[in-house]
Amino acid sequence: MPLSAATSRDAPLRLRPQQEQMIAAIEAAWGQGQRVAIEAPTGTGKTYAYLIAALARQERFVVSTATRALQDQLVDRDIPALLAHQGLQRKVAVLKGRENYVCLHGLEQARSKLQGQHAGALAQVERWAQSTQGGDLSELDDISHLPSLVPHITASHDECLGQRCNHFERCFSNQARSRAAQADILVINHHLFFSELRHRQMLGVGHGFVPLAQTMVMDEAHQLQAIGLKVLAKGLNVGDMRDYLQTVERKTSLHARGFAPWQALQQKVQQAMAQWMEAEQQALGPADAPADAAARATSRQALIHLHNALSALVAALQGVAGSAAVVAQLAGQGNVMLQALRQWAQGVGKDLVRWWDSPGVVRAGQAGDLQAYGRYAWRQGFRESPLWLWQALQTLSPQVQASSWLGQGVQRWLFTSATLGDDEALTWFAQGLGLRSDSSDNSEAGDAPLLASLRLRSHFDWAQQARLVVPQGLPGTDAPAAERAQALAQWLLPHLKTLGGRCMVLCTSTAAMEALAQALRLGLQGQAIRVLQQGEQPKRHLLQAMRTAPGGKTGRVLVGTLGLWEGVDLPGEALQLLVIDKLPFPPRHDVLHAARVQALRAAGRDAFERYVLPQTAMQLRQGVGRLIRSASDQGVVVIADERLHSRSYGAALLAALPPLPSLDDEALPAFLQALADKEIGT
């Protein structure tokens, strides 16, 4: 639905039938006190539909998204356009997590710590920080070395000094929260929503920092499961221990100086933390294989060493606990951390899964050197979580749970996405969130809240606009990534030359992405086609390069991994050949995936049919959905995985996709040539 801020409010707002159907379903469900989930394919216009339904309540509402890109689109384009068309005045605000805003204290500290290649980028950030109104780092994606600067110039909740900070009044994060509290329409993201629940659980419901509302819209809702479990997982951060040691240093110097060798005790804990971090990194092993027994044994010894060093410090604190209440409090906090370390050393409990959460940037540091890792080093640690999001939500107190869809504190919930299920009841989505669909007999849900569901069909004519190709003769999916990448690149090269680029390749692993990008670059040497790789530039720059390539002298091929499987909009001639290197089955080495499979099997259920296949179908649909973005788009989907035809489950995966007529390898060149000739003739 075309709509711009310049649209006259006197002109009637033309809605598509699907949008009217979506609005009617929302209003009906909300009128009956039901939560509602709507699967609306790309191009449906679901954003305007749910905004119209929410605005009609004439009350404050919150929209939560999975990505910052959609947050920005809502605040910068969609909401202002709709408000202008309807002649409405509403205060609109966007709120992101603390780590999305520059920390003025961190920036001040970085001046004395960062030298060399970071100096120029840091100077640019400092100049920007003096003029920016919001302090949102998304404004800075064109500054070189910004990713390596971010750990030093941002602050997580645990790292924030609060009112002790000299920059408290000017803090961009605090200012954003103030605007959020006054907004009629607040746009947040899922990570922040779950962080709010976690914060209320820890400090009490009265200590929330995200002002929720009686109407909650969860866009890109298919990501709620993964994001929610990650945020709500229990565990211990290295940063928690770092903050604890800093507090011990300050308080013992005031209240217990000379009663124990405090500096030596703290240094031992600090050194043990560094060794523990390094050992856990090694124990992770390669991404595709478990760590060996020696690495696990070293990790356990490092944990014991840390436990003993911390125990010595806590014992010293307990010995002088009578000197001040704060010292006694520190002794108690230390005991809590010791218990967490002992819990990590024990076996995982029933229906729980645990993992070591480690940002990738940590691996770039030197062994045992915490400073080399930057602030990300403090954000790693161990996590333990239930298998499903609804289980994690049920562990929250009733007062906190009331702010989730399992409670009664919010009157109206809407969940929407382009992919929520493979049946009309959206069972895949409903079960994961602990909801009971109103259109299926789901006895397992018991007395779970009722969920109304609607599954809209795409209004694009996929059968006319697109074709599906499954290449023959490529190495099997179990072949080494380099071998498969080389073969797929050789298969692709003539087709890329025919189209002059206009291609995006979605890979299921980083190794495959890197190998394929390298092979394509070698094969396209001397051609006016440039290969772009995810991670080498900010995402928005890569997509802009793809959009502006048609009609230019140099074509583009974009190769990426999971970050490009969704949230990518390349309409028209920018993308006419979409390649998926392999069926996106959940990675077998993922501990959460493995635990879910094991639990389902233990319960006598078919884990593949109930979990693995629906999960794969959702991801595959997300990827395929990148191709056709408008009624005039045309193109080819290539799924380079013969299992789509050779295995029994292939039919179920094909059925989950839009109707795509098949095209064999021999007919593909002529089809692509026709696309290329059509553009030349227009």
C-alpha cells in the first residue's frame, strides 16, 4: 500500500482486502479479550494494518520488533506517514537497550586507553557525540573501526554507573527513557522487552525502565522464542564478578583497611577469572565438533581455581563483617557467586540446558588478557535455561509474568510475522509461546491463554513471477564447505554473467559464506561484477549497493549468512537470482537444539516431525521470501540441496513454500537471458 507523509488526509486510505481482513481479525480478537497471531506474507501491508487497529483504540500502545532496522523504519517512515494521513498528533519515541547508545563516560575513558588505528575513529565519534541529539550508534555505521570501538564506548546495565556518573544528566540512554515514558506510541525491540521482564524479576515490578502498555504489538514475532530464551537465561557474567571486585576494593579501603591483604586476594581472583575465561573458550572447541576431554578437564580445573580464590576473599570479608553493614553485604554477595560457580560445576538439571555465552570478538584477544578483549570480555559467562520460552516465562513471579502474554496485566496482544507456522492454527508458534490456539485441538496447552489465529495468503503470483531450480550433480551436503563452495561457484558463474549480478546467496554457515565469496571473486575476475560479503561493510551499505547496481556499470552479488535470511528488501531488478546453499536445518551442535530433540524423543514424540522440520520450513520460507517483494518482481530461487527431491521430507518443505514451478538446469539459461533481455529492452 503506497503511503507517504505527503499524502493528503482528505484522500481516502485505500486498503487491500488482506489488510481489511487483518484489521477485522485484530479487532474481533481484542474485543473478545483474546490474544491474536497473524501470519502475513511480504507485501501484505501488515505494518499499516496493525497500526490502524492500534490507533483506533485511542490509547497508548507499544510496538516491539526483532531488528533495529524495523524499529527505525517504523519511527522514521511508517508511523509518521500514517499519522499525517489521518491528521493525528501523537508523541512517538523509539527506545533501545543501553548498549545502542554512546556512553559519555566510556568515551571519556577510551581517550586514555585507545591508541593507533582507533584514534581517528574515536575522534570522529567524539565530534559526533557533541552534536547528536539521540546518541544512537546506528547514526555512525560509516565510521571505520566502529565495531571494535563499540565495547569501549557503550555500557550495559551492569556497567552503568547510574547517578554516580558525572554525565548522568546528559546520558543519552536516560534521555531516551524519558522520551519513552511520555510517548503515545513507543517502539522497542524484543531484546529490550525481555530485559524489562528480567529486570523486574530481579529488582521488583516497581523498578521497570520500559513503560509497557495495555496494547502490545509484537512484530517479527517468529524471533520471540530465540531472543526470549537468551535474555531470560540464568547464569553468571564475568562482568558481575568484575563489578563485585571493584566494589570490594572501594569498600574495604574505607571500612576494613589493614585487616586482610585485600589487594593480593583480589588479584588472585582477577587472574583466576582470566584463566577461567580462556579455559572455557578452549573448551568450546570448533564450531562443528565438541571439545576434547583434555580441554574440558582444564576448564574444570580453572573453575575450581577461581572458586577457591573467590572463597578466600569471601572468607576474609566474613572475618570482618562486623566492621560495617556493607562489608557483610559483600560477603553475602560473594557466597551467591560461589553457589553459582558450584552450580555450573554440577550436572544440568532436568528440562534445562546450559551453554557458555561468548561474543565472537573475545576470540580476537590474547589469552588471559582481559583488557585486550575490551568490554565484551565482561559480557560473557555461562547460561542455563529451560528448553522453551513458555517454561522460562513460568519461572517468573506472578507479578512479573502479568506483563507477559501468559499473564493478565496487558489487555491486548498481537503477534505478527511473515512466518509463524505451517498450518492454519499456527501451531508451531502457539506451542512455543505457551498459547492455546482457538482453531486446533491442542490438549497439551491445558488452560493456557487462548490465541486467535489468521494465516493470510500472499497476493503475489509466485507461480507466474518466479521459478525454482535444484541443481544436479553438486557435492553432497556432508562434503567439506570449501569443496561445495567451489562447485556451487562454478555452477553459478555463467548465470551471474548472464544477469550481470543481481544475485544474493544465503549460506547456512560462516565457513560456507567465506568460501563461496572467495570462489566467486576468483571466478569473476575481469568481469564488471563485484562480490559483496556480509560483515565487510555495514548491512545497510551492502543493501544500498545492491539497490543502486541495476543500470550501473558494475553488477553486484551479495553473499551472506543468517543475518540476510530475513529483514532484507531488494525489489525490482536489484535481486533476480536468489541462491540458498543448503537446507537450513538447525545446527546439530547447538546445545539448545540437541536438548529439545532429546526431550521430545524421551517423551515418545517424533522430534523431527514435531520440531526439526517445522523449524527448517520457517527458516526456508524466510529466505525464499527475499526474492519477490512487489507484484512486478521476477526471478529464480535456487536451492542447492538435492535432498529437497531425494528425501521423503522434501515434499513437506516444498509445500511450505509459495507455489514455485520447477525449472531444470538446461532451461535456466534461457529463462535468465529472457530476464536480462527484458531489462535491456525497457
